[in-house]
Amino acid sequence: MAKKTVYSVCGMCSVRCPIMVETEDGNVSFIQGNPHDPGMAGGLCPRGGAGYALLMDEERPQAPMIRQGARGEGKWKTVSWDEALDYVADKLKAVIAEHGARAVLWSDRGGPFADLHQAFMRAVGSPNYCNHDAACARNVLHAAKSVMGIGRKGVGYDYKNCKHLVLQTRNIFEAINVKEVNGVLASKEDGGRITCIDIRANVSATKADNFFLIRPGTDYALNLAVIHVLLNNGWYDKAYAERFIEGLETLQEFVEPYTPEWAAEETGVGAEALVKFCKELKAAAPAVIWHPGWMTARYTTSFYVSRTAYLINALLGSIGAKGGLPIVNGPGDFGKKGLKSFAAMFPKPEEKRADGAGWKLKHIDAGPGLINKAYEAIESGDPYPVKAYIVHRHDPLHAMPDQARMKKIWEKLDLLVATTFSWSDTAWYADVILPLSTYLERESPIATKKGVKAYFFRRDRAVEPRYDTRAEWEILGGLAKRLGRPELAFASARDMWNYQLDGTGYTPEDFDATGEIWLCDKPKYRTWDELKFGTPSGKLEVVCQKLEDMGLASLLPYQSPAAPPEGQFRIAFGRCALHTQGHTVNNTMLNEQMPVNPVWIHTDRAKALGVADGDAITVSGGGYSAQSVALVTNFIHPEAAFMVHGFGHRIPAESRSSRGIADQELMTGGLDKIDPAGGAIAMQEHFITITKA
């Protein structure tokens, strides 16, 4: 039997862990974490282990398809790749001829391969590249920029050397990044502490030394009180603050009313416990990580939760520090040349973005923009018509609120294209399906991972595609060539890799042994003299002038969140170790482990409803109702009802994904509920009703 080992990159979530794939006679026999990557230690999460089931799934799109009936009706014509690409290219040409290239919109899940997507949009001539982050970490990005002048990925998380990790809106043991989990466990073994702040006792809480069960929507109150304690007791790094923080006096004056006793009334976290916690932070500083969050599209003040997290890190001297949030390094920091950019092939479009990012909304980063604001442009035609939309490897109809309204907005599109390796609500509603090969069947561009160490990594094809599917570089190259931009049409993956590696001194063959090329021997931490921030003052700024110029407060006076109406619950949702948003729910291996999303309800609230653990329940809100089962527990705040996201699809092509509750369909009107400072959607500002079924 012919055996082969391929080093590649997982595609079961957006983390993209390095993996090793073993094959026999062209079939996958085993998948594990890349044993040559020291952070992986050969490990893999359950989703990564279920990649084989995605490969073998007979219910995924198997060939290009063009819609025949009405959108969402499910009538498709299977066509050849030439026919599908010709159809899409002709539609794009017609839109561009009538409305200009700016009428084309793209959105994806972001990540390390986005340079290729941005290059395609530049080749088209449109400024309207977006990613999904308005429903995820956009508040964190803008909070980082408002304090540090650099994006959230401009600093890393030095978990292994951390002495105290604070998890707030970051469920690290369920929304799993394998390297990060291993780093946290290594820190714990070395005496590091964990504090978890959440509305429920998630798996991360079970690993914590301190767990604060907080009232939903009051994280900002807790953070303000922590700053109050650190400043009033002198438990901050005074030398660091004097050198690197601009506006400390303003911050101290602002937090004066926000005492631990005040916060106890708001949050439910006792004043004494809060002060004790702050003393622990002081003892561990600067090797402290107060995580600014991952999925923070929650409340209308979530931006300020992330912003105060960065300010707390600053007070503790952890921004730039070993064991804290060190500044990341790229190839140039180790005397190496970086990868050649695809986007650099084409000039940056001069048109303003349809979503207003960077010009109308001057505090919003114009790189990935805000996809929800782009939808407003489709709906209104302001500042100009948007008529073609390519949705790459994500599912806005299932990830964002108010599916019915989004479909109505999309009626104004002349073309809706989905490139996807699995069915999704968005793909089912599209005009054209361009089926993406699964990550085990496709190559991707080489990418760079920055950190205290830096390296290049490569996804290689482990097996040939089972069906008539293609890699993204093949799909986008085929479209670009038809649009008169053959520069992006590579004859092979090796040609693409050779282009990227030009001038680096490396070749594609250098990846064959381990899948990675490390650009340094040891980590690089910046000295204080090397620390530089991208703010106007060059320091960490308490007051962000860009926010102030937009009429937005750098330090927002606290307002208590509304309590749920009588008998209702505030909706809360999140992740678990088994599922990634919506695309894993139909996976045979993962669905068998978790076929439905139970609803967490506090014991007292459940008793009042006559609901026992395991009972069938109906959840209603926004004109939508669905059934699930109750998970009755003391370990959730009584105001909240929690469910894992990704269930309740409406896709006839899938037999396993329709069970459970689609939380986003409970959020009617949710596209208009946003955090104005951070730009993200506020998806937990909705209330629901629960009854026994």
C-alpha cells in the first residue's frame, strides 16, 4: 500500500492549526497536529479530528451549479467549471459596465490567505473587500487601534510565560486554538493563575482559580472598577505609565466614582473579591494577559469592554512584555524578506468604500470594513449602487441577525455567488455555487505567522478532490483571467508558491519536511527602548482623538444594561469544542456527538416555568420559534439563556443540520443594533421567551 505524509493546515475553523495528514493509496488514514510545530505537540481539537468526515460528506456541493428557479427555491443546474466561471464573469462585466467596478462586493472569514482575496478585488477594481468580523472581533480591532495605534494582531498573547490570565469574552477551552490551549496549560503547570469572567460557568471557568459569574452586559462596569482599584491603591507600573501612557490623570479622574462597592451592585461580583483579584494582578505584573476578547459582537458597549481591557494591560505594564502582550515580529524583524504580495500586483482602488469605513466613518478601519454597513449600501444605493456580491467561505445568513431582512436587501443584487466547501443558508440562496475543495483536497497560498517568533507555513493538498471542486486560487484565477487580469491566474500551486517566495531565498521544497519555515532561532521581545506605538503621541492613549472627532467618547460614562422584560431572558450564545459556527453541524462525526443545542437556564427560572433538565422547550423571539431541550443549571446568570451557535439551518440538501435553534433568527431588527464606537453588531441585546413544549 502506498503511504504518504503531507504537512498542511486544518480548515475546520478560522484558527488554521498546522497538521500532519497520513494517506494510504490516496485516501486519508489519519490526521493529527503537526508534531514538528512545538506549540501543537501533535494535538488536535475534536473539529480537526472530524476533518475526514467533511472530506467524505456526500451532502456537500459536488460540482458548480447555477440557480434555475427563484432564490432559495433549491432548483439548480449542474454545469462545467468553464460554464460557471463564464457565467459569473459575464455577470460581473455587465454590472461593472453599468455601475462601475465599485458595485462589486466581497466578504470572507478573513485569516492568513486574505491577500489573495484582496488581490482579486483590486484586479476587479473595487474597494469593497470585507470580512465577517462585524459579527465577531471588530470591536477588539478598533479598541486596539484606539489605545495602541496598531491592530489587535499587532500584539501577541504570551500564554506560556503568563503568570495571570484573565478570560473575558474569550472561552479559550471551547473556542479552541490548540497552541493557545497548550500554552495556557503550560502556564498552569508552572503556577500561573486564571481568572474567568462570564455569565455562565463554561469549560474555561472550570480551569480557573477565580470565577466571576457576572450579570449580562456589565463587563464594562467591572473593568472600570478594576482600573479604579489599580490607580487608587497605586497597584500599577508607575515607571511604565510615566513613559508609555498618555492621559493617566484623565483616566484616574474618570474612574473615581466606579468603586468596587458600586461595581458589586452592578455586576454581582463582591467588592472584597474584586480587590483581592486586583492585588493578584499586581503581584503577577507585567506577566499578565487581560484578554480583550474574541467574539465581542455582544452589547452596545462591548467596544469599551475591550478598550478598558487594553488600558488595564497598559497599567500593569503588560503591553510589550514577556508573559503579557508582546509586540509581534515579522520576517523583517529577523533580517528576512517577507512573502511577495498578490495585492501588490494591482493598484489600490481610489473609490471610497460603500460601507463608509475610513471616510464617512473615520474611526472604522478601512481594510476589512463593516459588512453590515455594506448591506445598508445595497439597500439604499448610498453612496452608490452595489449590485454583485461574492461570499467566500462563510455564511452571513446564518451568522448575522435578521435573515428575512438580509434576503430582502439581497433582492437588489444582480448577482450573488457563493464559494463554499459545504452547504450554508447563504449558498442555498445564491445564484451560483462555486464549490471549494475541502482543506484536505486543496492547496492554499503560503502565509506568514507573526509572533515573538515568525515563520512561513503552507497548506498542501493531501488527497485529490473527490468531486468536481477546486481550490480558491484556481477559482479566483479563472475568474480573473476572464476579467482580463491574467496576472492572478497561476498554472499550478507551485507557480503560485514560487511567486510568493521570490527573493526570500526559500523554495516550495523547503516546506516538504515539516510544512513550516521558521525565520528565527529564538523569540524576540522588545525592550522599552524598542517599544513604539502608532498613536499620534507615540504612547498608549487614554483619549483617542479620532473617536472624539466623531462625537464618540473615549471613556464612556457607564449606563446599567436593561433587565429582561418580565418572564423573558437575555439571549446569549457562543461556542463549544465540537462545532464551528454553522458549517460543522452536518458533519456526521460531530453531529453524532452533539445533534442539537440545549438551552442553559438557571435552576430557579426553570422551576418557575415548570421546566426540568432535559425537557423539550420552545424558544421564541422576533417572530421566530424553535424547539430544543433545557439544560437546567445553577451555573448561569438568571437573566440569561445560553445556546451554542450554528444550529437550525434551513437547507434541504443537508439531512442533519436543521435541528435545534438558530439563535440569529431570534434577533429581528438586529442589523440596526450596533456598537457605534467599535462598529460591530450587538447580538446579545435581544430578549426571548421560553416555554415548556
